[in-house]
Amino acid sequence: MAKPYCLCSAQDELYQVPANFVKEIEKHFSIVWIEEFNSNSEVYSDKIVAIFSIHQQPKITKELIDRLPKLKIVAVAAAGYNHIDVQMVRSYGVKVSNAPKVLDETVADLAVALILAAGRNLINGVKLAMSPSTTFFPKNDVAKGVFGTTLGIVGMGGIGYKVAFRAKAFNMKVLYNNRSRRSVKDEEQVGATYFSSLNEMLPLCDYVLVAVNVTPETRKIMGWKQFELMKTSATLLNVSRGVTVDQEALVKALNCGEIHSAALDVTDPEPLPRNHPLLTMNNVIISPHCGSATEMARLAMIGKAVENAVAAVEGTPLPSEVCD
């Protein structure tokens, strides 16, 4: 029996669809690459039933959907789907899915790595130790530390909750702000205290981790007002999306000492322009949006995308359909 056809951006080990993703997809689908589709759309338009959105490619536009009358699903191989106009896609009767939860542990690992790197001034320390001009190590150059400090989590979803579990190992006091409170059992398991007001939580935190989904309400949820409320010794961390932080306000807050430092796995845009002021600050750490970048997590993400696409083709309920 012939496999159904799907559309993917391009096979590319560095930027787009890696070989191990191709292997998983081809277990169930015949792949049509976007360049091939654009050159021979009359051949494939009536055949393609699924689009795999990998690293936000191919771009899901109305024009593309119009060319695919048999399309059943846009399967996103990631937890985030803010790059897709879900309502537009669904207006065609096409389903949208994502891959939640499968990357929670991996992103939580990176969040803790950023907390430790910032709290121990690790990046600057490594640069000093490895610099060819270094002749001695300053003995009185000390970092803030992490053990026994207070962590405020903005967005206690799957990732935030996994971070809270890890924070227990460092005897951190965990506070959190979420649009809805978690169960008492959940709170007790990680020793977390709920704050319905973000602004009331911020002054109490040594570290503030942003782990929210992107919605109209969470865009620039951390702005100048929030930085003013934070301790001058506090560190901002972001593992969600760059748009959740007002970057201009962040630069100002770091420059004038409203907050101590920042550690970001995400920025807006990515990468930042090479002349961006955040790139030259000694109190800023920026990693290349690598929260999910482990072999295990990435394979789980494409596996979930394939599972959703197969369900859409077979007309069965999707394991993780996006309905908003």
C-alpha cells in the first residue's frame, strides 16, 4: 500500500530536517520537499495530506494552504506553535498539533544550567581561566551562589514544574505565578508557594525564570515595571520565547543596576543582530535556543508529530491537537 504524502522544508543537518527525522517520517509518509513541491505543484497539490513544521519551516501561509486541498494536518515538531496562525489553518478544516511535554525534562535541565552558570558567574570564570593573558586568579572575586536562594517561576506548566523539582536539590525556596493555581498536591511535591500577582512575587526572588507559553497576555510580561520590582541582586532567566521579555527594558535595567544579570536561551529575534547591546554585557549569558537540543528530546518531538499526523490521516483523535 502506498504511503500518504507529506510536505517538509528541506533536508539539512544544520538548519532544517535532519536525517534521523527523515527516517522517522518515512516510516509512515512519502516526503515531498518544499523546493520539489514549488517546482511541480500540479503533481503534488492533490496528494499532500500533512505538513511537518520543523524549526518553524516551511512557512504556513494562507497561500500554501490554498494549494493543498487534501491537507488534513499541520504537525508541529515542537511544543511552541506561535509561528502558526492556528485559526486560519483550522478555518480550512485542517488540524494543528504540537509536541507538548516531551521536552519538559530537557528544557528544565537547561534552565537549571543557566541558573547555575549565572549564580556562579561561570562563563566569565571560564573565560578568565582559559585566557592566554591570565597570570593569576583573583581570590576575592565571588559569585552570588544558588543554594538556599529563592526562585520565582513565571509560568508553572510542565517545564516550570520540572524546574521546581530540580530546585529542591539546591534547597531553593520556590515561588510561582501562573494563570491558574496548581493542586495542593503539586505544590507540596515541590514545596512551591503560589502568587496570583506576578508583581507581588518579584520582589522576593533571587532568580526569576520565565517559562510561559506565548499568548497576547504573556508578550513582554517582563518589562520595566517588573524589573523595577525585582531585587537589584536578582537574575532574570528566560527559556520560553524572546517576545515574553521587553528587551529594550532589559538592557536599560541591566545598565542602570535595576537587576544584577540575565541568562537567556531565547531572544527576539534569533540570533540577535551582532551589534545588539546584550551581546557585549559581562552580566548576560545567551545560549542559542537549545533547550530541546538533545537527541532524546528531538526524537520524541518528531515521534509525537508523526503520531499526530498518522491519526489525522486515519481519522482518529489526535494525541495533542491544538484547538486555540
